[in-house]
Amino acid sequence: MERVILVNPRMCSPRSVRLPLSLLALGAVLDRYDWHIVDGNVDPDPAGTLLRLLDEKPTALVGVTVMPGPQVAPAIELSAIARARHPEVPIAWGGYFPTLYPDSAVNAPYVDYAVRGQGEDTILELLEGKPLPDVRGLTWKEDGTIVHNPERPFRPPDEYPLYPYERIGDVDTYFRPSFLGKRTGVHQAAIGCRYRCTFCGVVSMFNGLTRLQGPARMEAALASLRGYGADSVQLYDHNFFDKEDTSVPALEVMARSGLRFWAYARTDTLAGFSASTWELIRRSGLSMVYVGAEAGSDEVLKRMKKGTSVEQTFEMVRRCREYGVIPELSFVLGGPEDPEGEVEKTLRFIRKVKEVHPASEVILYFYSPTPQRDPARKKSDLPVLKRYGPEGPDLPTTPEEWTEPKWISYVCHQDAPWLSPKIRSRVQGFAKVLACRFPTAQDWSTPRWGKATLRTLAGWRYATGRWDNPWELDLARKVIPLREPQRESL
């Protein structure tokens, strides 16, 4: 059997490790190959493991999954090491980075192919020797010229095999404690999203389409996780609550599973659910729902093509409080049109949300444009971002340029080139005060006395709106470190 090596470059701390679902999805279709996963998040020497596997026997392909941001640098390192030791082995990059920025991804001496979108069928066709021009979803080079093959049709999850957890090695490594339980697993029951928010990479990845996993398949997947001892699950679905009629069967599966869970949703969808569906949510084990509230202004929401309203956010928050769910609300601050005015309006809105449901959690991001497809042209067109914001700068053209600190900050929604130091400082100060005044429910390790101390210290600042230079909170958090969901997930 030919060998295939699938690489997950490091991108998180050891306590945030979760199952590498993207590589397990690929492995599930590689039953005719001797495939192995090298996971930089758990392997203390991923480079050594990669080289050992390459040296042991001839390898047909090295596949590297790459997210924009901090995962690009370790992906470069591991790919360059493999290329230097075994230049005859082709290397393919897949995932969000090569899907959104395929020209940059393939513009490197250690990348032969950029796999765009779903990679299962693309990698099989590469391994089977299909002529490169005929492999859909592939970007490659012909005589130094970048070639973008047509898009690959989007297939639903039920058409692929279940994740082969048994091939991951020590599965226990990936079941970590969280506020949900002692052994939290992960699963993705739906992929894609039918909405077209201008800042979201899912739009560019899946072109406004979504595909849901059927209830039977979902039940089998959760049973498999329970078989490995999972007592809770984080659902990585891009939009678990797509519509009410599709949400009810999924919620019934979750209720039968007995697993507490965390999932994504939209404000308008949840706000419109019937009382009976909300009762089902109560029984289902949903503990926290991550919702893109995004802004405190209907005008800004319209500009983002969000398709929701401020009032729907309030209604969703009220429903969550009534039915015992914690909403984790993300906000995208500081769009280039009126960053200062927009930020202040959203910060006031967040305080109103806290009045409605004090346990609501808040995640703050800065607006970051992502490549978009032109809706007036063919669906096969690649997503394009001509410049980063109204005044530029130009996008990087190589993976190395994407590792520069400013670009990592931009694509991770931590900064934007049009933001002033005053705006950045104000948002950072607000976030610190908010986090101390309302310590996250996701922090299962900080003792109660620590959280109580931080709440007391931050109380006067939150009450008076004094966000600037919260030096006493910075000092206190050196002694009482709080978990940061924005950086660490669950």
C-alpha cells in the first residue's frame, strides 16, 4: 500500500487540543492507502515524526491542512523540511488558507498543489493519477504559470464514511475537560452556510451553500464518541441551527445522546423558533450557543449582508435566558466606513444585552474583509479580494508574507489597517473590564474566590464606563489568570 501522510501543523495550546476532523475526514476515504496523521498539536516533535514516516517507505503524497493566521508558519516549516529531505514527494496544502488565497499558497517551492474546498475527492483523484487539468478544486502550476481548475461540486457529509477515530493513536489525548464536561469531544454535523456575510470565510469556502448530516448518521457519530468516553461535545457546524424544520430532528438526536453540547446559530433563526422547539432545546443538552450578533446597528448589519436585525438579537437573548441557554455573542467591530462611531454604538449595545441576560458571553473581533465571489458571475469563479480595505494594502503573495505579525492580526480579526490607536485601546480596555466583571462560564479552572475578586475590582469601571488603562485588572490577572475563549475556544 502506498503511504499518505496528513499533517496538522500546530495552532493551539495543549489544553485546547481537539480531534483533527479535517484530516480524519480525508483519512476516512483513504482505505486503500497506508495513511498516517502527524498532529503538531499533540506531537512534541512533528518534524521528526514526519521525516521518520517519509524515510520508512515511499510516500505518494504529503497533505497539509492550513488555516490563515498562526498555523501558516508551522505549515511552512514542516513542508520545507519534507521537501528538502524528499523532493520527489508531492506536497498539497488544503483547508481555508489555500481555498481563500490559492495563488499565495501555491507560490512556494514546497507546495505543489492547493486543494480548494472539500478535499476528499480531490486528494483521491491526485493519488489515482488523474490528469491534473481534470482534477476539480485544484490549483497548480504549469511551466511556472498558476492554473485554477474549475470548482468541485459540494457533497453532503452523509456521502462520506464516518471518522476513523481508531487511526488517530491515543484517542484519550483529544478528550479534554471543558465547562461542558470532563471529556469533551468534537463533531461536525453540517458544513457550509447559505448566508453571505461579507467578513466570513465560510461564504467564500462554500459559496452560499450548506449541507446537513442526516439524523441517523449524526446519531451513529455521537454513539462512536460516547464509546470513547465522551460526556459532552462541541459541534463545529458552520450553522447547526439552519432552519427550524431541520433543527428539530438534530435536537432530538442530541436529547437522546445525553451529551451536553455547544453549537453555532443565527439570531434570526433562534428568535423565530416556536415555544415547542425551545422546549426541545431545553431538553437537548444545549448549554451554550455561539451566535454572530456582529453589531449594534441595523445599518451596519445591512452593510455586512448579515440578514439579521438588532431586535432579533434581543429576542434571541431573551429566549436563551428563559430556556437556560448561555448565548456566546460575537461582534465584528470597526468597519472602515465609521470605525469609531460604530464601535461606540456596539459597546453601548453590549451593555444593554447584559441587562437582558447577564450570563451572555461576548467575543470581540475587528472587521476583516475576506475574499468574495462575484454573484453576477459564474459560481465557478474564485473568491477574490482586490485590496485589503478601501485604501489597501495589497494582499501578500507568498505564504511567508502571510506570517508577518500584521497580517496574522488582520486575518485573525485582532486589528485592521484603518483603525486608530485610540480605537484599539478603547476596545481592548472594554474587553478587559467586561471579562473581569463577567468571568466566562467556560473557565472551569479559576477558583470562585478569584472570579469574585475580579468582579469586585472591575465593578466600578463597568458601572461608570471607564475602560481606559485598567492597570489594576492587568495586575490582578497576573495572579488570577482567566481563560480566554476567544483565544482558547472551549
